[in-house]
Amino acid sequence: MYRYPIIRIILDGEGMGTGRDMGKAIPLNTMVIAGLPGGMVSGKPSIMFVFDLPDGRWVFAETSLALFLNAADGFVAYYGDPRT
């Protein structure tokens, strides 16, 4: 069954750790973001995230390029564009 990509956008993540057991957090040194030219069922591009875990396992997540750009637009609208 195909699952549509979902991104939960939190523009201000301050306090995200509140109420969480930080001892369960896994610090990562590597994160890969890669484009997949025809990654969506529609043939449109998608973005793949790969998180390498310290024990050798890895986590994979994928969303459409459109949703990824919408998220980026939200952050730019909230914080301004740091590239300018």
C-alpha cells in the first residue's frame, strides 16, 4: 500500500525535549539528504533522508520535493532567509 509523505513542521522547536527522556536520545554525527529524480509514484522528485545510527543500523525517511520545499518556505517566512 502506498503511503503519502507527511512532514510535521514545527517552526519553533524550543522545548521539544521537555517531557522526554533525554537518556533515550541517540546522538548522530551523520545525516544524508539526497534527491531521487523519480522517487514519487507520480514520477516527480522526492527527497530521501538517511540517519546513520551508532550501532550500524540506519533510519530512512522520504518525502516529496514539494513538501520539503514547503517546509523550507515556512522556516524562511518565520526566521527570514539567512543566506541574505
